[in-house]
Amino acid sequence: MVAGGADQTETVAAVFLPEEREVVAEVGTTILDAATAAGVHLETICSGRGTCGKCRVLIKGYDAPPPTWVDNRRLSPAQLNAGWRMACEHPLTAGGTYMHPLVETNLRTVESVDLGKITLRPNVRKYMIAPTAPHLEDQQFDWPRIQDGLAGLTGGVDTSIAALRKLPGVMSQVGKGPITVTLVGSRAADFESGDTSEAMYGMAFDIGTTSVVGSLINLADGAREAVAAELNGQAIYGGDVITRTSFAGEEPENVEKLQMAVMETITGIIDRLLREAGVDRGDVYECVFVGNTVMMHLLTGLDPGGIGVSPFVGVSAEPMTMTAADLQLNLDPAAGVYLSPSVAGYVGADLVGVMVSTDLENREDNVLVIDVGTNGEIALATGGDIFCTAAPAGPAFEGAEIRQGMRAVDGAIERVVLTDKGPELSTIGDVAPTGICGSGLVDAVAELVRVGLVNAAGRLLPPDELPPDIPPALRHRLIPDDEGGDFLLAGKAPGSPGAVSLHAQDIRQLQLAKASIRAGVDVLLDRAGLRPEELSEVLLAGAFGTYLDPGALLAIGMVPPVAVERIRAVGNAAGLGARMMLLSLEHRVAAELLVGRVDYVELSAVPDFQWIFAGAMTFSDEVESQ
Amino acid sequence: MVAGGADQTETVAAVFLPEEREVVAEVGTTILDAATAAGVHLETICSGRGTCGKCRVLIKGYDAPPPTWVDNRRLSPAQLNAGWRMACEHPLTAGGTYMHPLVETNLRTVESVDLGKITLRPNVRKYMIAPTAPHLEDQQFDWPRIQDGLAGLTGGVDTSIAALRKLPGVMSQVGKGPITVTLVGSRAADFESGDTSEAMYGMAFDIGTTSVVGSLINLADGAREAVAAELNGQAIYGGDVITRTSFAGEEPENVEKLQMAVMETITGIIDRLLREAGVDRGDVYECVFVGNTVMMHLLTGLDPGGIGVSPFVGVSAEPMTMTAADLQLNLDPAAGVYLSPSVAGYVGADLVGVMVSTDLENREDNVLVIDVGTNGEIALATGGDIFCTAAPAGPAFEGAEIRQGMRAVDGAIERVVLTDKGPELSTIGDVAPTGICGSGLVDAVAELVRVGLVNAAGRLLPPDELPPDIPPALRHRLIPDDEGGDFLLAGKAPGSPGAVSLHAQDIRQLQLAKASIRAGVDVLLDRAGLRPEELSEVLLAGAFGTYLDPGALLAIGMVPPVAVERIRAVGNAAGLGARMMLLSLEHRVAAELLVGRVDYVELSAVPDFQWIFAGAMTFSDEVESQ
């Protein structure tokens, strides 16, 4: 305004490579905008908002300007030192030459039943290059030659010894065809002769206390090539995280024993996945792991002891990047490993996976997510805030500590309806009932409450207290004893061959389990200032969530009173989250942003928690509101 | 000048922590200058020139400005993201609060015969912190608690799983005393209860083709606690780099065999060093390695095949940082490993070590350095430029391919003077001579040339061509044969018991070896536009350099004609360089800057090299200038 004709439109000219196209733009136009205006196609996902890191250019013709905050966040030190900058951050400069990477044209958006729609943007990328051969006037070593070959395609890259060991064999073929370089992040992990760009796989693991599930994923098209589940080999050291944590603390070498046990399970799954899909071990470039915090600790050989005792503090909840060699996986030693971050001692990377696959960070409505298991992990998203907590539910949902409880295998009662003629039962495998699993237990208790055999306080009523309208076919199944009585679901008498009954103590176990989860839910609703009816969705994650009947869960009051159609099972959402983090860096970034945003609520530090828990014991929200 | 009272002195006020001292300075004053003016002691080595990376501050009170180029080079991404900036790069800002790390007061400058004066600034640092204990209202995990505890002492730090495994045991003692955290670079590698700051060791290795030398160094005071040398276990696969390189190429598993062989030597040396010095394995935090390029390849399991054939191109010459676990060293898996960079296929990390210990990057005069060995590595520093090359000398200096040649062990002739009464010999161990080693060979040939038994062209003259002034006691020792004759150094007749003679073919071998080195020197001198007399020093590195007589080297013309007092042996300068890189980051940085500056000259690509080589064959510079 003061000097110089600022009201005249001054322009600058610069050149974009590899098109060699000259671009003229007004002074102050960003490199990105100038390119876009001139039809030079720089890749961008965020349209210049500085969040995607894609529109990078290698600046030549003048000294690269000091990196901005955004440059620094999105580019590696190697890239910055080489002169790469974000095109959205800097003005086009007269005389500048800007080399931009080839736009990734192989980005595919795929859709599947479980993944929904996802744009493939894996951390693993393959680039074909044709490095020049060395000669006496150009004695550059192999690795810088590869780096030069990649310069036009990507920014600065690192590598590792394990990968470099593969380089000489490939470089001896230089000149006879292209070389495919595989990047895991900005680290070159593999070098191959010829075009191998379609052979690119990853694995996603959900390390559960009970079982480990692994998926082999084709990173080129998103397809799940194989899935395999095995019981977690740590089971011999204890059935739940508490016994394993205390076993870990007994002897210094026990942590290593537990680590080796789960590693044996994992390496077995890896072998199975490769065999079943017919995929080469060397074509698997990355593994993503989720699991509860104790499992994530044991996977990496960290003592989870601190998680077992108040204040429930572990060693590290940060995301970790390492190599297959670091974890001693039976994959190429240079393959990458990504361990999802955790939130707290009992809100693990598995719930982070659930939050990713339920897209919780982008939900603007009020969504409650419950991952039902030995430890219920609960998240509540509301208008940008995310609260979460962990509720120690105990093993009732797994059928443990229930007299005739069993896992969900053939012979387990999974559905119960009480009619005037007696119980109508469905068993897994349609065989004679031999016990009851979690979903049968929830159903049975819900029905007992509905017909009035169990009151709102959870007491199996003695015959003399029963309401008069109880049909005789049910009334006669009530077998009083000194411990509160038994209800015969199948067979002639408790304990007789073929008999399955539900004892008052079993009902008590379920009541404690559901009260724990419900109390956690109530604390989060209170923290968010929400009433149950304001929830637009209640999502049930995990295998139990899939089999539990939403109506029954409402009836026993495990979930707060919402319309039953708002309750939806989302399956193995943790494992799905791991697959999404494998297939798209955006979901991985989302996971890391999420854990920074989540507000963790420690139930044992909530004032008057015992009263909230007691209130959650009731078997009927209708009763509660009376 | 246009608006605002720019001629008035405006000032800003800000606060420095941990002193809590308010500082007032003129607008535009850098944070560093403002602190210095106010007596707040920020550490700086380069006085604000942006090269030392020491004057970092954590900016609070306003958003940290975008990192500058210097910030980016000197601070890690973790530090930058946390808000650390270089105080010399940014202006003091009103309302700012600047937390600076405690000045490292334990920097010691030590002096020893071989190291000279060196300021200890190892990559390994120990910090004592007192983290807070977790409780239900503060459930931060162990590792972020450590990070917080370090924040006032250093910038952002990373760690590894191997180190984190040690954390729970130490954190269980929180509150009972301080915790010592050991950083290797910006990576936390160890956590210990109590103050262990004096227990801090490192090792420096020089991996030679023939032997491996390791030193155990006290990083707290610079003392060499132990030194051990072993023959390189690879010897069973070949005596020199050429045979090992070709063995490596024969079978795919041979590279691994060679790697395991040298690793066995190294781990043996590590055990010996620890035992001899009584140092705990867990107190060794870093190892620095130098060696020729083939040895550096084999150490990391890289196939050196490309170095064996023209154009002599290896896999990678870059400096590498890894962990003891990566190399499978018998040290704490989290200990650091630094592999010095190399320059070219035959100018390895060992010559980089030589250049570091001879301070070549700071020499302003003209200095020639020759590392005499099977491959002569030669560097010439002149007014800021550094030229270097490699000359394939062959094994003559080791006594190999010499008929009665032997290593420098008892019985080897190491000094020869020819007098009127015959040869005066010194043997190693003062025993009867059984052969001749490199220094004896050089001496003998120099004497034969001096008295005239060998002419300038290198021919052992037949009796009938001898000058008349040759004393009979020498003349009679000349034994003609069909292959050029033999000169009897000891004993009665060639081949008789106790006889040691030097054959014309032996003289030829030495002539070829010295010509190779001299030709390399001449090419570098020519490249630098220097005459020999302009050299202020000729430094001889390596064991051979220590034992070769400067006068004899001048006499045979291996070194160019300079005053004999300018020739100086610098011992195992490569190993010394490794120790300096271990003791001071500044020397490590110097090594990396050096390899970027060095101008490597490939002799086989020099036009007319055969003529230069032929010219270098002559045994007398006097003759040359006739």
C-alpha cells in the first residue's frame, strides 16, 4: 500500500516437472493453487488444508524455504533436508522448478459387507524404478542409486540392514528390467527384480485373552484372502487377564513365557493364513495388531503387572512401529509391524480398533459402544467429545462361574423363551442341551424377569411368593433349595441326566456382570450430560455382542432404555478396526488422534460409584423409574 | 521507517525457566542473546551460529513459531512437535516463557598420549530424574511419566521395546529414590534405580581384514579400560578382501558365514574386554565400528560382491545407527551401534577414522595421509579440499608373496643396514633371522638402492654390471640365477639352513607395491595442483606405517620427496578415530561431514594412469628428476 504498485497484478513464472510445464501465477499464489490452475495435477486429499501431506514438491532453482509447522509434521527429516516441501504451504517463486511425485493412480475404493466403503491407502507401497547402472565415472553405491531412482516418485526414504541384504542380488540385474521397491512408510523394505506391484499383502491381528484372530489381506485390492482363529496359547497360564498378570509377576521369566506362548499362537496363525491363501511369506509387508492393554504388553514382552493393581498403570500405551524381526515374527525380517495405541489399563488397542471401525471420531450424534467381554469396554461419543471407561464384568458372559455354563459350542442353550407350556429352547447345533452359554443365560434371565419368576431386585422368588398368574408348566420347574433355588430349563430334575438348570447364584452372577457394565454406561452418560433416550445408537461389539439378544439386554437392563431398534451388533469391530488401519493410513492416523481426544473415566475414582453400581443392579428400568 | 516509531527502542519482556528470571531485551534480539545479556546461562558451543544444536528452549506462553531450517536439522521431530526451538534462531517474544535444559556441567576435557586433548561429549548421557508416582487421579503410564521427568533436562525422547522391558521393575521403586535414565542419542536405552551416572562405557572397534581390535572406553572420563586384539575369524575363508569377496559370491549362505565368523571374533573380544576391565555388560551403552568397506559390509551381512569387480560399487556407504540386538552383539539389546560412513569401495570407514583422528577437516595446510596396507588408502587435504584414493598395493608389506617374507613376529628381519663389512640386521625378538617382514623388506631394498646393487629401474644388477665401489662383503652376497638373482642377507648360501635372502622377484613385488601407492599419491598431488615440497606433513597410518622407516620410504620413492622430518607415523589412526567418534559427537559429525566433502578419485579411471604408474616404479626421485 505504501510503496510499489501493489494494486497492479504482479506475476511469477515457474516450471513443474516431470511435465516441464511453465506456470504463471499471481505473486503470493501457493505452489499448489498455481499448479491446479494450470492443470498440473498435484495429488491432494485435503484440498490444501495441510493435513494430508500429499502435495509435496521437491524445490529446485532456489533454496527451499524454512520448513513450516505443516511441512515438519508431514514430511520426514530426510525429505525436508532433500528440499521437499508441501506445495500448499509455500508461494510459487519466480524461477522455481518443482518436481512432484507421480500421482498415485492405483488408489482404489473398495466395498465389502464388513468394511463398508474404504479407499485403499496402505502404509505399504510398491514403486517400479529403473536405476542406472554404475560405471567408473559413476561409482555411487547401490542404495543411493535406489534413492535417486525413487526421488521423482516419493520423498526421502530410509532403509534397514535386513532390506539392504536383498539389494545386491537385485542390482546385479540392473539394466535388464525394472526393479520394484517396496516402501513400508518411508522405509524401503524390499527390492525385487521385475514388476511385482500386485504381490502385496498384510496381516491384521486381534489378540484376545481367549483367542487370537488373524486375517491375511491383499493390500492391492483390499480382499481378505484368509482368516484364522486359534485359542491364545497363554491359556495354560490362566484364563483371564488378571490371572495372567499375576502369573507374570511371580517370576522374572514369566513375562517371557507368556510372550512366547502368544507368539507361538501368532506364528501358527501366520503359517495357516499363508498356506490357506497360497501367498508367499515374502509378499507380506506389514502386520497391524490390536488387543487389550495386557495382551499388547505381553505381545511385546512388557510386564503388565502395574495394570493388575490400583491405579492400573501400564508401561506404555503409545502406538509403536517396529519390524517383524523385532517381534520375531515368521515373516520377512524387514516387514513392518504397527501396534495400535491404547487408552488406559483396561481400555486397550482393541477398543481403539472398535472406535476406528465404528467411525466414532466423525460421529456428530450420540453413540454408545459396548465391547462386551470379561472386561466391558465402553465408549460414548457425543458432539465431538468421546468418553470411555472399563467395567470389570467378570466371566459370566462366557458361561464361566455359571453352574452349568459353557462356551458357545454344540449343545449350549443359546435362546430361551418361556411359554405357558414351559421353556422353549434353542441349542447350538440343534442337539440335546448340555449347558447354557452367555446369550442363553441373558435370554433365560430376561424371560424369568418378564414372567415374574425373578423380581426387579434379581431374586428368584420362592413358590410361596410367586404371582398367581405364573403358568403351572413354569411354576413346577422352580426347585427350592437353601441357596435361593434352581430353575429347571431342561430335563426332569436338577442334576439328573440331560437336565440343565439355572440357579439363583447364576442369576446373581449375571446380575453383577450386567450391573458393572450398566454402571459404567451410566457414569459416562452422566459425564456427558445425556439421557438414554438421547442416544441415537447403541453398538454392541465383540462376539458376545453379536449373539446377545437386544431385547433381552434391555430387559435385564444391561443397556439403558432406548428403542430396541437402536441397538445394533457390529461384530468383531476390533479386528475390523485393525484391518482398516492396515488398509488405510487415514484410519491409522484417526486411531492416534482418537487416543489423544478420548476422555478416560476411571470408575474406581468416581465418587459414590457404589451407589451407581447398586442402582444398576436392578433388572428393570421400568421398575427403576417407578 | 514509514510508520511506527522504529527509531525508538522498543523492548519485550519474557521469563526464563527454571531460574524464573524475567529478561527484557530490544525487539528482534534472539532468545539466546537476550538470555546471555541477562546472565541466564543457555548452553552453546557455536555461539549462536546454528551448528551446535545445544541452545534449545521449550517455548511456552505462545505457539512455537514454524521451525527454521536450523531447528529442523538440529532437533528431532518429537522435540519440534513438543515446542522445542533453537534459541539462536528466534526472537525473544513478549510474554514468552522459555524452559531451557540444565547446562551439562559434567563436560570434561581429558588428555592422553594418543587422544590428545578431547572434550567428552559422548552420544550416551545419563540423567537422574525423580518421576511422580501414579494414583487414581493420575493414571499416566510409566513411559510418559519418564518423558515428563526428562522434559526439563533434554528434549523429546524415544525408546524401544528392549528398553521399556526394564522400566516396570524400576518404576516399582518410584518414590524411594532417583531413577537414572540413559539416553543413546535421543533414545532412552536404560532405566536404573538410584544414581548410576558414573557407570557408563562404550566400545570402539577397528575391523581389519587381518585382525580386529576393540577398546573398552569409560565414557565418564575417557579412559581406555582395556584393549584386545584377535585375528579376524574370517581368515579361514581367505587372507585378503579379494578372496573373501569372491568366497562371499560363491554360495548365497557364504555372506552369512563370513558375518558369523567376524561376529564370533567381536563377541569374543567383548567378553575379554569386560572380563579384563571388570565392567558389567549392562553398563556398555554404545559401540562404534570402523573398518574397510568390505569388512563393514560383511559385519552387517551385506554382500560385498560389487566391490570386488569394476566399477567397485558396494551396497551402502552411509553411516548407520542400530542397536546391539540388530547386530546380535553380546551386549544389552538396547545398546547403540554406530557404523562410521565409508567413502568408496576401497576407501572405507577405516580411512574416515584416520581422517577424523588426524583432524583432516580442520587442517589448513597441505597434509598427505597414507594408510599402508594391502590396499593403500590415501588422503590429501589442501586448503579445505580433501582428495582421496585407494591404491591396490598387494600383500608385499605384510611379507606375503615374498619368498622368505613373514609377518612381523620373532625372527623377522625388521631393520637392514648395508656396510662395508656386510649387512647389519635387526630381528624381532633379537633371535636368529628366519625371514623378513615388511619393514625389513623396505629397509633392505632402500639399502640395496643406496649402495647401487639395485638400480633406479629396480633391477638387481648382475656382478658384471656392478659399480666398482661396491664393497666385496656385499658383492659376494649377490647370487646370480636365471630369474634375476638373489641377495643373501643372512647365512652362507640361499636355501641353506639359517639363510635369508632377498630375490630379484621380491624386489619386484615391493617395487609394484610402492609404485601403486606412489602413483596414487602423484595423482592426488596432480589433482590438487601441489608439488611434493608443498606438503607440510606426510602422515603414515596403520601398523606398517609405524614400523616403516621414513628415510627408507623416501629412498624407495614410496612417499614423494619431502624433508624426512615431515614424515610422521600416527599409529592405529583408524581405531583412534573410532574412539574419538565414541567419545565426542563432534567427531562423529565431523566424520559425516567429511565423507560429503571428500573428492574420491578412481585411479582406474584416470587417463594415462599406466604412465603415472610406470613413472612411480622408479626407485629414486633423484633419478626421476634427472
